[in-house]
Amino acid sequence: MTGCSWCRSGVLLGFLRLPGVWTNAVGAELRVVDEVPLCADCVWHWGDQPRRPDAVALAGELEAWRRGEL
């Protein structure tokens, strides 16, 4: 890829990988990783859109970390 897939311009700097949780049609939660392309032209615009963490998933990961599982 030679440019950003969002703005179709700029030089691609890399990808930001963001973990998340997705709920499918039957209600099962699946762990996912969103890849966000970053380029010099649009990275600042994307940074203005804060994401809200999933409080339940965060609490679970914190407990797993405290138990030494992560």
C-alpha cells in the first residue's frame, strides 16, 4: 500500500492496532483487533475521536493481570 486507505493521500506511516470486544448475532463476545491506518495527513483528525473502553472487559483484564495470567 502506498497511501492511506482513508484519505487516499499521504504517506502511510503504519497501523495502530486497537483491541476490542465485538458481540455477534447470538450474543457471544469475541475479542477483536481493529487496525487503523495512520498517515501524516489524517492521523490528527483520527486522534480527535476518543474511544470509550469496555469497562467490563477492562475489569476482567485487570483481574487477569493481577493473577499473573497476562
